[in-house]
Amino acid sequence: MQNILALDIGLKRIGIAKSIQNIPIPLPPILRKNRNQAAKEVSQVIYDSKIQTLIIGLPQESESSAEMERRIKHFVSLLEIPNNIKIHFIDESFSSFEALQRMQGSKKSKKKDGSLDSLAAMIILERFLVSQKQN
């Protein structure tokens, strides 16, 4: 079993989830002050997690999502990712909406602490794991 990390990259927060023995769990998010600080922190999580695969959520293709996709790919280019790590970009459509539904009734659902973003990253990771089982 491999260690897999998933990212839900946003302009203010970066949600992070990790697969431990094929069980996805949300990790503490990274709050972005600037892209260099965020890239450094994400790179450190990648290094500390000893992952083999990195999953990055991308918005579904539309005019408005094209700019966000460009920003996400630029951010990924700032990361220090070892050459042996496989990177997969997958559709993140409705992951934040699904995360909000899962948090319904939780006091955290109203906070901007990034827990919603890490839950969205966990959903992206779950989708990846399901797609791997089907192949």
C-alpha cells in the first residue's frame, strides 16, 4: 500500500488529505499568506508524509475554471516534489459542496479555518482511490 496525499488548492486555503493504508483522512489545512509561504509549507508536508503519489484537484473545464486551473498548475510548479512521486490531476467538481453537506450541523461548517477544504481534499482522495479500484 502506498502513501497518497491529496490537495484542494484554493486562493486562501489549501486542503490536505492523506491515505493511510487506503483510509483517507483530512490533515490540517494550510492558510495562504502568500504563494511562496504556502508552497514551502505544502512541500514540507509532501516531504514529511513520505508519499508516492500526489493527487491534485482541478475544476471542471469552463471559462471561469480555466483561470483557476492555470493558477493551480502554477502553484504546483512552485512545489518541491521529488522526482519519484507520481502526480495526478483529477476533477474536483462539487467536492467542496459535498464536504459542506458532510459537515452539515457542525459548528466548524461556518468557520473559515480550512477544515472544509481538507474535507474536500479527502473527498478528492476518495474519488481517486475508487477509480484505482475500478482499474
